[in-house]
Amino acid sequence: MDERKPQNGYFHDIYHSVRSILVGMRITLKYCFSRPVTVQYPEQKLDFAPRYRGVHEFEAAKCIACDLCAKACPVDCIYIDYTGRGKNVKLSRFAIDYSKCLFCALCTEPCPTSCIHMGKVHDLSAYSREEMVVEFLELDKQGRHTPTPIWMERPDAPEWAKLERQRIADGVLATTEADIIPAAPTKRK
């Protein structure tokens, strides 16, 4: 008995191959002539979701050094040093290591004074691992609540970046929608 493939199987395979190629080409051509969705960052500002979690903003004057944010952090990236107890407490260090941070916002929830919340700055680039540790008390001495990205310091930065840099320099806090328990936005005095 001769068991050959039926003759129509050959043409059937050719038909399905050509049909598959045409379907793929239709999809390719559809996207080939559509408008690109790429944002030319940093010339164009990125639009973030209202609950976007960026680099933290910290108000040192409100901090009572309760250490609850550091205890809530799942990766132990918050470093707090202080002297004294109760009303005599003096904060000597508040730092966050952004090479470890998950941006989970779990540190904002237990804070009784709402001195820490998630900000809107998203770009924190550095040249070394040591620069990824942000010392917030040093920033507070400069009147800032959050670090300014390196590229925002350039004189040829886009207009939106200059406005954001000015907001940071003025000590104005970003909105707090990204926090689990939102704090009221305030301006530094």
C-alpha cells in the first residue's frame, strides 16, 4: 500500500504560509505608518500617573526620630541617627540608600508626623554607589526636601525642568497622591 500525502496538502501548506505572511505584513504596515509614541525625554516632560512614587521628600523640622519609617522599610535602606529622647531628641542623620530602595511607600504610612512622603522626581542618577545614598539633613540645610537630578542643573535644561528645579530649590513639596496615607502639601518657611 502506498501512503503518500494527498496532493491538496502541498497547496494547502502554501496557502497557509502565504496567508500567515500577509497577516504579519498587515500588522507591520499598520504600525509602520502610525504616529510614534516615544517621548523625547528630557525635552518633553513625561506624564506620570497620579499615584507615581518618585524620590522621597523629607521635612526634617517635623521629624521626631521615632524610627518607624526605618522599621517599616523591607530592605533596610533608611538610616537614622539621633541623640536624646522624647522632646529633647536631635536628629543627626537621615539618609536613604536609593541603590536599595524599592519605592514601595511603606515608610510613609507609619510616620506620625507625615514628615516623609513620596515625591515626583524620578531621575536620580549618580557616578558611584556612594552618591546613591541621599543625606536628607544636608539637603535640609540647603532648604530642599529632595535631591535635584544632575542633568537639571545644566543651563540648557528644558523649561519644565527649570520650573521643577525652582520648586525644589524653593522648598515646595510635591503633591502626595503616591503616599498610602496622604499628607497635606506644605511650603517650607
